[in-house]
Amino acid sequence: MTDKGKIRKMFPGGNTTKGPYFLFEHMTAPATTRIFIIKGGPGVGKSTFMNSISEEVVNRGYDVEHFHCASDPDSLDSVVIPALGVALLDGTAPHIFDPEVPGAADEIINLGDFWDASKLEPYKPEIMRLNKKGSMQFKTAFYLLKQAKLAYDQWKWYVNESLDPKKYNRISKMLTESVLKGIVPNYNTAPQARHMFASALTPKGVMDYKETLIGKNIKVYTIKGQPGTGVKEMIAKLAGSAEEVGLYTEQYHCPVEPDKLDMLIIPAEKIAVVNISPPYHFDPGNIDGMNIVDEIDLNLCIEKDVLDEYEEERQQAEQRFYELLDLAIGHLAKAKKVHGEREKYYIQAMDFEKVRKKRDEILKRILLT
């Protein structure tokens, strides 16, 4: 009996303090040679189409990558099957993909071909109303996230002003030396990096898929610290050092500060360096088989007597950040609810038997790839 394949989960985009932030160009693996771009409106079954194909190939022993939607984490934006060089991508807005080699390597599958437009026409005004309502909820969420970032930056500033740079730099140097020890630099090929999110701000709250990405045979370095202690900067510096010696890296961004990194994985060396600070809920210490080789606490670099002078203001900023974050997540949940109301009009207009037959056809072709 064939062992089942493994599923790695991540987010190709995020609801961030900078608004919607997308890294879609990194979804396809470097060895992808066949891309199926799936189009169609809400409720036509794009995610189910991809998920059912994923289930079949996983049962046949293939590892897959699931790219979840931050605005609806139960739905998939993409499924990639690295060993087969195949990717299935949601091609509807905001994920806009056009075939690079139409017909030969890339193909559009339009599930909209399987709906009855006459069943949608009577609901056009209501669908348009829901479109606007959902958009308003998203915009409200992003305004709140921008306000949350101001509170976060204030919190971060108080901490950073009290940081001992000598302690910090010493720890950073020791981490880099430990991770890159014994690695022979490769300057023959340009280093490659893949950028994604391992965590996301979703309608369900802060969600985290780091456990599916790290695996049990990887050496894990954990770093924690308040905003301003330089956790993300330390991870980014290490990522740069890894690239300088020619290593391929997976770099996972932070939804609160999407230009910064929360996790680094170096697959060839089986090493992961991960931020375990709030608001994330990932605790590798509670996961059986997780190989933690070092635990770094950058809060130890804080000069407490300096921070104590601003502790009341720091606490107020921290409280505002979490309050605004919760409000924003509430509006993301409202937007998702509106999306569900809109989907029901498309669901009743779909011929899902034709969708199933199309899925079976594509699955057969994938397995013959």
C-alpha cells in the first residue's frame, strides 16, 4: 500500500497593515511545467475542484502544496504538485494569471461554462449590492489595520529605544555562525528565494501553518521578543547571509509588517528559523518530534530600567494594537459572510455534474503528465 503524500500549507497573500499584499508569483514551484488556470465566479467550485484533485494525488503518494486564501482560509487559491511539475491556480480576481504558453504548457479551465446564466439574471441587482457591501467591509478592515500599525509602531519604538545593541549583535552573530557552520559557498548559480506567508490575519483570527511547513526532520531555531527587539530583522539578516553563500531559501513574511520576515527555511540544510512571538499561536515545544536546537529570547536584550520609564505608554500602545486588530478581524468575518451570501446565487445556477466530469478529465491528464 502506497504511503500518503504530505501537504504543506501556506498563504500566497495576506490581509495586512499595508492592505491586500500578494506574493502570487511565488506560488508555482521552480520545476512547474504545466499550469491549469481555473476561472469562474464565487460558488462555482474552484476550491473544491482543486482540493479533490489534491486528495487523489496525495492518496497516490505525492506531496502537495496548498495555498490558502487569507480572506477565506477554508478555500484554496492554488494547489501545486512539485513531483509532477503541475500547478492549479485560481485565476479570478485578485489572482490574475494569463497563460504564458497557451495550450502547450498552460491552460484555462472556465467553470463559468457550467452555469446557467438565466438563473443568475434575476439576482443581478442583489449580487451587485452584495459586491459593494463586501467591499465596504474589507475597506473598513484595512483602515483598522492601518490604525493598528500606528499603535504597533509606537509599542515597537519604546522597546527599540531600550534595546542593548551589543547584546543583540552578539546573538545575531552567534545565530548566523551556528546556522551556516560548515556550509561550502556556491557562487556558480544565483541564489533563489521563494516568498510566502506562513501566517495570516483571517476572518477566523490569526491562523498559522508553520507546523505543516517545518516537518519533524528539520532543525528548528526559535526566536521570540516584543516588537522592537529585532526578531524579524535578525531573520532577514540570516536570510541574506544564506543567499550570499548560494543557498535556496523559503522566506515567510509577516502579515503585520509584510515587508519583513517571520520565518526562514533552508531546505538543503534542513534548518528553520522561526518567530514565535505573539500574535502568532505557533509553539513548536508542544509538537511531538519537533527538533528544537536553540531558543533565543531577544527580550533579554532589553534594558529594563530604560523601558520602565515608558512602560505605561507601551502597555497602552500594545492594548490599542490588539483591540484594533480584533476589530479588523471582525470586519473580515463580516466580509466573508457577505461573500457566502453572494455564493448561494451562483451555486443554484451551477451544473456540478459537469464540473465533476471536468475534474475527472483534468485529474487523468495530471496523472499521465
